[in-house]
Amino acid sequence: MAEKLSTLQKALNINLDDGLYGSFAEIGAGQEVVRWFFQAGGAAGTISKSISAYDMQVSDAIYGDCERYVSRQRLEAMLDYEQQLNRERLAERRGESTAFFTFADTVSARNYHGTNECHAWMGLRFQLRAGEPDSSIIIHIRLLDDNNAAQQDAAGIVGVNLIHAAYRLHDDPEAMVGALADNLSRARIEVDMIDVRGPAFDSVDNRILSLRLVELGLSGAAMFSSDGTVLQPSEALRKKPLLIQRGRFRPLTHVNMDMLQASMARFEQVADVAPGETMPIMEISMHNLKEDANVCLEDFLSRAGAVSVTGCTVMISDYQEYYRLAAYLYRYTHRPIGIAMGLETLKSLFDESYYEDLDGGILESFGRLFKNQLKLLVYPVQNADTGNIDSIEALELADGLDHLLNHLRARDCVLPLDNVSTEHLHIYSHDVLRMIAAGDQSWERKVPTAVAEKIRADKLFGFRG
């Protein structure tokens, strides 16, 4: 294994490459990246220009008006503008021998009162070799240190890591992702979005990189839209009502869709949100991925592909416990949140053995889960022994816990779903998966038509036709 380079060594490694030349544009607190390259020595052969536009009016005069200064929109404008200037000013003299790049960031570090969101957008627009079209990497990071100076330092280190990884690890994207946090502890930063594009990454699926962020502990969750576009959580979830359904989705079945539709109708009614306002999210926990397939990337993409045709946003999270998932969502929205689940999952929530690591046990867990009037929307189950449809009333809990459930029901925190399609209750994903593997074509009747078409077209879940 190659020795890990320090931040200064990485900057020097780039400075000593006479085939690279570019500009640095840093807004707000993000004025630390280029400092590493000047400090390393040899910067005259690397840096065409360094600019820091701290004042908003100055920033607008250069890059145009923008609703939010620490945003992807502003970052993209900076990358476009500065890389175009590199070409206009430098291409005639050195375009045949030099790969041009632009690094840009816009950063909000901790203010004096500690009241702001501490985060940064960073990106690199770069030619891999002279004369080639541009590729790009864009990331979003959360700065977790408790003071401004430490956050600026962390942002500077991440920026150097990004530039070095783009040029030295672009052909190993998973290693490139891991290198973003070199020389930093996981307690200092969170990387909750990465998006790569261009010829340097022709065969790279951004969803895989998102999964890698979660797998490495660089992010608690990753999100992407139904068309596979990577989403940044604080922008995607901001001020929206949310309805989450957690599952394995291996594959997604009629039961999953019926649960979502029934939950949405009930949630809009009790949470007083307008029809169509709520964002539906299908969430797969990293725990389930590891348990089912040892984080098999092909299997992960099969699940995501089958979910995507429903139009739902996909989330991959490292939050096995529901109260931790809720805390993550509360970070981005104060609007109502609903979680759809089956009766057996609700029963597992009342298993006190899951909360032995909490001083307050199950009561502390539920206090965290329901602190903002979160709703659990509970889907019934067909009793395998009797054939009856069991709802919450049939749930048998340990002594005393039935009183806790009744209290939560009285507060409308736990709501049974009765507007369901009972003819689907006999469908289980593991049966469908087995039927696909066995070539039993009756599996198609157990999943939505669009899902069946996706499985056949892309040969998902081992389908061979």
C-alpha cells in the first residue's frame, strides 16, 4: 500500500507537475486551499490566478446574481467563468502542452454567534490532458468543528485532497472518494454529496460513489432522484414535508406501492399538508445492504433501478435505528415527517433490547423519535396461521408497553392504515426474488408493471429472460 501523503506533500505533488496549470477562486471563509499550494513551493508553475471575492457585491459583479451565495448554483457559475478565462487567456500560448483546471469553493464557516449553517460547496473543472474536454467533480461538505479557524483549516485540507484525487485517482473512483478525508478525522467533516462528470469519469455511476460515501462513514446518508441525479440533502429536503418508507426493495412489490399510497393519503389528512406537497422517499439502510448482499454494488443498483421507475427519491442511510434516521431528517426540515412501516416492524420498535446503549432505554428512543410529532403509519399484515388481516389491535407487546403504545396512539403519533389493498398482503419480496431466479414468470404479477419492465429490460435481480 502506498504511503499516505500529507496535505503539503499533495500540494507539492501537483505543483511539480508542469503539465497542469489553473486558477483558484474562493468565496467567504474558503480562502485556505490555495494557501497550501503557495506554502508547498513551486506554485508559479501551477497557479495562473488566485482570487478571493469575500464581499457579496464583488461576487455578484464577477459571477452574476445568485439567490444563495453558498450554493451549487454559485459554485457552477464560478467554475464556468474561471475555466473559460483560462482558455481565453492561456490557450494560445500553452494550450497544446497544458491541462487547464479551475478549483472553486464557496464556504460558510461558523459565525461569531454560532447561528449559521457551517458548510461548503467545492468543485474542480479540469482537463485530464491538454486539449481534452473538461471533466468535473463537485462535492458538498458539512464542517463539524466548533470554531471558525478549525473549520477553515478543514476546508483547506479537503480542497487539496479534491484536486490531488482528481488527477491521481480518477481511474479508481472509490479510492478517490476515500481520499477526500485524508488527514482529517471523521469528526471534522461530512461529505454528503459527490457528483462527477466528463471524460475522466465516463464509466462511473454517481450512485455508486454516493453509496461509497455512506459505506466509508463520510456521510450518514446519500440521496438521488428517480433519474439517478445525485441530490444534496439540505437542498432536496429543505422545508418539505417528508414521507419515508424503509425497506429492502429486493425487489419493490405491489405491497410497497400500496403502503406508500395508503400512507400518503393518511399523512396528508392528519398532517394538514397539501396534496402533492410531500416528498416520498424510499430508504434502504446500509445495515440491510450489508445483511442481504455484503454491499454488492450490482444488487444495490438493481434495487435503486427498480425503485426509480416509481418516481420516488432514493435514500441510502447508515441509520439502523429509527430515532437516528428521524434526527437526520429533523436537521433539514421542520415540516411534518411520516414513516410508513409494516406491523412487524412496529413490533420490533417495542423490543427494549435494541435500546440498551441508551441511558433512558426505549423511552429515550421514543422521545427522540417523536419530539416533533413525527407520525408512524402502520400497514396491516395477513396472519399466516389464521388468514386474518391483523392491525395494531392484534399487536401483543411485553408487559407495560401496551400502555406506551396506547399513549402514542392517543397523541396520533402511531396511526393504523385501513385504506389498503388487502389482496396484496400475501406478497413478499423474498418470494418474488426466488421466483425470478427460478424462471417462474408469475413473479411479474406481484410487482408494478413499470418495475417488471425495468427488471426485464435491465436484467435485474438475476433475471435472464
